[in-house]
Amino acid sequence: MATYRDDDRLSRRVKRYAQVGSAMSGTVARVAGKRLLGIAIDRGKHAEALTAALGGIKGPLMKVAQLLSTIPDALPQEYVQQLQQLQASAPAMGWPFVKRRMATELGPDWTKRFQRFDQVAASAASLGQVHRAVTAEGQAVACKLQYPDMASAVEADLKQLKLVMALYARSDRAIDTSRIHEELSARLREELDYAREARVMRLYGAMLKDEPAVAVPAPVEALSTGRLLTMSWLDGEPLLSAKDAPLAERNAIAAAMFRAWYVPFYGYGVIHGDPHLGNYAVRPDRGVNLMDFGCVRIFPPSFVQGVIELYFALREEDEARAVHAYEIWGFTDLRRELLEVLNIWARFVYAPLMEDKVQKIQESDSGLYGARVAAKVHEGLRRVGGVTPPREFVLMDRAAIGLGSVFMHLKAEVNWHREFHALIDGFDVQALAKRQGKALKAAGLAA
């Protein structure tokens, strides 16, 4: 498979700064003004203005907003809610762009390699857009084509984001966002490498090969490069199309989603860190298609052990075991006051797993309860002097909360305790390490 990555050229970064600079500098000025000069701002209105200013600009700001949306207090919620709208409204690039890009990736005679190639994109997102096509051999495929100059856009946007996050952290020290920025930066840079995503796609195909309710596309290497990823086309409908289906069907979808995310994690130490509605589809048999493998995190086996340890620590109210689990995760300076605050959030996340009974992911179908818990945690963190979340926590937390949101949409009623224990009973960290190493080697990924 040929690989190529847009150069991160200074001239392109300067251009990107010019594109986003006025809007982002407005954010910086207002946040700084509130902090240093006591100037009151209407964050809701300013966030709307920021979204309007950035609405025509493609790139990682949309992806960052998605990732930040489930990390409590990484940015003011008003900004996250507004920036999320950019993802849903991203317009596709036109046919002239597509033709030029495809010629660059596959050569001037690229059209001969397809029986059909839809001119109108099937979907458009933050870093690229997808076109449906049929290969010369008759295979239905999806072609994901990266937008131009994304490497420059990522570096410029991450620098702007770091400034905003730093200024926000100065005014509210509940959470140190430095490690969050490091993690988001690493994952976003990986998302630019479609050759890596193809390898991760193969990894997921192997990890989930025995899951009949989960389908993973297969990459077509001969029609892929570092900026073009061609994969088998999977038919499916948006998740929300099933929200009024019979309860048994909604439960089946929820169970398939649970296994799609957590068989790889507890079996191989791998998590899909982006449970966004556009990254999966519901099949006619109520299984799920899992798509978009750019935001995937590979954990050391010990981290998986720590996640399981924390579950048992909370269930048995074993403080020493909880401290050990958090230390495995990477938390430090775990004085009692901080431990108590962290456990508030942990009990919220682990609550559906504790009781052996059929239940919703939470009693209410509203996100208000989670918001209240997050607010309580935020208040507690400020009181105890703040916390620096380890990088490993970022996508693990996002996956748990993001999937919870999916289950709330479905109003699913499942015995989450049994689903969880089916994955962790008999857990052996050494066995996981061997499985992980073998799977990563077969997929061409470094451990």
C-alpha cells in the first residue's frame, strides 16, 4: 500500500492561522479579559459567534470538539456544544476537488479502476469525505478521501486550542488540561495517516471475527494510500432510525455496541475512542457496522487490569484497592480528599455494571443526572486543589460516556452486569499481553 502525507509546511500553517485566527483570537481575548480584567462575557452568545466564524472551515477543530464533549470541564461547555454543530453541518468538497485528489492519489487514469464512482459524497466530516463506488472487479466500496493541507491544519488548530485551554485552566483549576491536550494531539496526528487506519481496520476485523452481530469493513489495499482509504461498503441505517423499534431490537443493538467496543478492550487492550453517531450503522438484522478507525487507542495490559481492579474496589468498598487501581491508570498524589471526589465519577460510570439485573444505563433518559454528577465532581476537584488526568484516562472516559449516550438514545434495557462479567471473568493480564502482541504484529502495528 502506498503511503503519503501532506507536508506540514510553514506557509500552509500560516494560512491556517489566518483562517481561524480572528475567530480563535476573539475567544482568547474574551477569556483572558474575563480572567485578567474582570470583563463579563456572555459565553453562550460568544460561542455562537465563534461557531459562525468557523462554520466554513474544515479540519480538526470539529474533531476536537467531539472529543472534548465528554471530558468534563476541559473547555467551557458553551463552546463545546456550539463547536459540535460544525461536525454535523460540514459541507462536502465539490467534484473538481475530488477528481484532482483522486488523480493525485491513484494516477491520472484512476477512473479506469472503477466501474462507478459517485460524484456526490455519501458523507462529509472533519478530516475527509466518503464516496460510494464500485471497483473494476465489481466490489462495492467506500472511498474516504482526505481534505488537502490537513497536516498544517492540525498543527495550527492544536496550537490555537492549547492557548485557549491554558487560559481557561488559569481561571478554573479543577482540571489540568495539559495531558488532555497531549492525548488529543497524538490521536489527531494519527488520524491523518490513512495507511495506519487501514492496519487498525484489519486489527478490528481480527479481534471481532467471532462476533456475528458486529461487522467491520475490509481495506482494499490496491486502491488506498496515506490520504485515500478504500474499504468494503457496508449497508446500514443511522442508529436513530431504530429508536422507535421494539424493545427487543433496541436491546440487541445495544448489546452489539457493547461488545463492539469492549471485546477489543478487555480482550486485547484496544479501545475505539470515538463513539460518535456517524461511526456506526444499524444492519437489517439489528447488528451493527463499526466504521472509522482513526481514533483508536492501544493500552498497556496493566491499564486494562486497573479498570477491572477499580470495579471490584468500588463494589467491595476497598479503599486501598481503589488507590492501587487509580495508580495503575496513572493518577498521582491520591490523598483521601481527591480519592473521594474521583470515586463520585467512577461510581457514576460503573453503576450500571454493579447489579445483576436488567436495567437502563441510568434510570432517567435525560443527560441531566450525568451533568449534575459532573458538576459535583468539578466542585469537589476545585475544593481539593484540582487534578491532572493521565492521558490514558481521556479516551477511556470518552468511550464509556459516549456509549452510555447511545444506550440512552435506544432506551435499552440490558443486564449490563452479565455483559461485563462475560468479558472479565477469568481475566489474566499475561494472557491479554500475549493476545495483544500477536494481534498487533499480524496487523502490522507496533505495540
